[in-house]
Amino acid sequence: MNWLPKRKNKVAAFWEWFAENKAAYFELDESGRDRLFSQLEKKLHKVNRHLAFEFGESLVAGKREFTISADGVVEAFDDVIELVDNAPALSNFTIIGFRQPHDEEFSVAYGDIELGWDDIFCTFEKGSDELNLTLYIKGFTEDNEDEFISATFILLDTVIGEYNAGMRIGEIEFTSYEGQPDVRPIKELQSLF
């Protein structure tokens, strides 16, 4: 005998909650932004603790872009796909799965560092279905490698997109940029995807 109450599907429960609160996320005024983002993070973490999100600052064709990200954790990619595939029709939102590549240069402030596209160079080897990278980073040292690696992954997502970074990149080696010959600007990776 099954006496336990039936639990809602986590993805359906998330979208039901978001649909009830969509007006606040469409408006996104400064006064309640932190509270709204905290609530949204908690709801997304019920689906998968690695999920993250971004909202477009300005409207595009009258809609706010709502990006759901696995935050680079490949094991969470299926949950991003399931959330996007099961999103209800929301007239004021464009739901986007994964951080998308950008055409315009982007910089990331992370801890005490700031990195831009012009701070990272690369070499690569093509495997059968993956690309192996060596990334050469200005200012990279063993003492600051954690901050630099985290910022570099965010920048890599902006260059080639989070899905490509997680699924089509194999091994990545990080090293300091010392003016090595035959390295390419990281932006050139866009032409490979």
C-alpha cells in the first residue's frame, strides 16, 4: 500500500512556481532584485544544485532573456535541457539553455582579478570529436590559479558557448602567457564551432 503523497516532478514544480512569479522577474527593479534572485536560485537548486541563471538587462523584442546554465558542470547539462524543453509558453520571456557565445568582447571580474578576451591566448589539437586546448593567460601563476581558472572558464563560455565548452572540449591545460610564438587569440576558437 502506497500511503506516501505523490511528489511533483521537480521541473514541473519549478515552472509552476516561476509562472506564478513571472511578473516580478520581468520587471526586475533594483529594490527587490537580491531577494528575487535568492528565491530563484533556491528553486533552481531543487532541480539541480549546480544550476545557475542570468537575465538580460535590456529587453529584446519586448521580452526578457532568461538563461538557465549548468554553471559549466557537465553532469547538470541534462537538467538544463529538461528545464528548457519543458518551459511553458511565457509571453514576456525568451528561455535560453546554457550561456551563449558573444560576438562582443567580454570581461570577467573574479575575486581580485579581471580578465578579458585579450588576456587569453590558445593553441589546440583536434581529436576525433573533441578539441584539446592549451590556454595561455596573462598574469597566471600557481598562487592565483584558482581565481584565474574560474574566470577563464566563464570567458570560454562567452567565446564558444557553455554547451560547446562542456561537450566539445577535451583536455585543457592552463599556463602563463609569456609572449609565446604561434599562439592565437581566444576569440579565434569561435570559428571552430
